[in-house]
Amino acid sequence: MEEKNCEILFEYLRDIIYDSENAKLDLEQLDEPFWKLGKGLQYLDKAVKEVKHYSAEISKGNLSIEAPGRDNFLCENLKNIHANLNHLTWQAKQVAKGDYSQSVSYLGEFSEAFNTMTKQLKEREEELEEEAYRDKLTGIGNRHLFHERAETMLATGKKIVFCYCDLDHLKYVNDYFGHQEGDQYLKHFVDIVKANIRSGDLFVRLGGDEFCIVLLNCSKEIMKKKFEHVYEVFCKEEDNDYPKSFSYGITELPERHDIVSTEEILQRADEVMYEYKRKHKEKYLKQLEK
């Protein structure tokens, strides 16, 4: 009797482990003293089926699957993995939105790989942002940075002064002395301007030979004095090959102004600059006549 019951229960246990889908036990085949053990194996059969189904769905990435109940102790580690994967999925979505502060500390070697990835993504984003808003030649801001920061400055309603500059003779220098010399001419101008403005002031190269300087809480008179000095320093450093000079126009917005368009400001400063150019040219022609 005992041998028969043991054989039935052993076959059932083997099916539970190797062929759980087909594992079946008819308690009526057992003698009554073995029913309790048979019921225990039936409970194990149910738990194993749940583990296999649960693990199969998780392995396919189905994180919305409902976890087995607390009574299935075989699933505890899988539940922890399931919870970690759900949280990791949320973190990955945050990273996709640009939140590179996300870090993982609960998945061993994977944690290190994930954290390295987010660090590199953040560094790359900073590099791309730098490239997007910086003029490669001179290192100062470009037109994109100008529109973004100038609009923010305009929105404050504070007194603000714009200086629009046009570097003279750049085409001539490029044509007769080469673009490398033209690049040095541009960078020399930038260095002198930077030495005469505050580190927090907005200084950008709009493109080619065009530049713009924006100062908050500064008067037109102060900006004018600054650029009279910049002009004097830049122009007196002439060499035997070509003269150095630039034209500029300054426009001021008082406190509580209602101007929000950077294009309008540029147009105003450009008009003032060309008026300066016209007068400068007339003065130069009169000197030639003498």
C-alpha cells in the first residue's frame, strides 16, 4: 500500500517540476492516510503554475500583470524584481524627459551601468547646449542665445541698453590676408569688448561681422563711454597692413518699457548704427578734402 501511494505522489511531484501543465492528482487513488500529503502537493502544484506563468510574463516585459497573492511564497523574489522593473521603467521615462538626476542603487551591476548612462547623457546634453548657444570661433553667445536671453531680460521691464556693432573691413581682411587673419581680427575685437563689460552682460555674435551687447540696469551714457573707450583701444592698434575699426549704435529702453520683441530692438539699434556709419563716412571724406 505504501509503495503504491509513494509512486503516485512521486509521479505527481515529477510532473509538477517538469510538466506542470499536465500535472494532475486524483486523491481518490490514494489511501486516506496520504490525502494530507496529496493536498500539500496540490497546493505546491498551484504555486508552481503561478510562478511559471508570472515569470514568463515578466520575462516578456509585461509589467502590468497582476502579482500572485501573498500566500504564494515562491513568488516573493519575483515580486521584488517586478517592483524594481516598474520603478526602473518610471525612472527611464523621467530620463527620456530630460531628468538626468535619476539614479539606481538597488540592482547591483546594472545600477552602475544605468548611472553611467545618465551621467553621459547629461554631459552630452550640456555639450549640445553649449554648441547650440555658442559661437565656435569666438566662444561668446550666438544669435540663438541672444534671442533667448534678451527676451528674458526684456520681460523684466528693467532699464536695458543694447549696443549693435558692425566690424569694419572684415571682408577686405578675408579677401586680401586670408580667413585665418580675418578670424584673428574677429577674436581680437571680442577680447577687447569682453575686457570692458561685466561677466554677466550679454555679448553675442549675431553672425558674420555683426555683434550685440546687452546690459541691464545700465544707462545709455555709460554704454556710450564704454564703447568710446573700446573704439579707441581697438582702432589705435593699427598695423601696417590694414586699419581696425567698427561701427556701433546704442539704443536704450527705460524702466517699465513694453517692448518684448528682440527683432524690434535689433532694428532700432541697426538704424542708429547706420546713422553712425553715415556720419563717420562724411567726417572721413571731409578729412580727405582737406
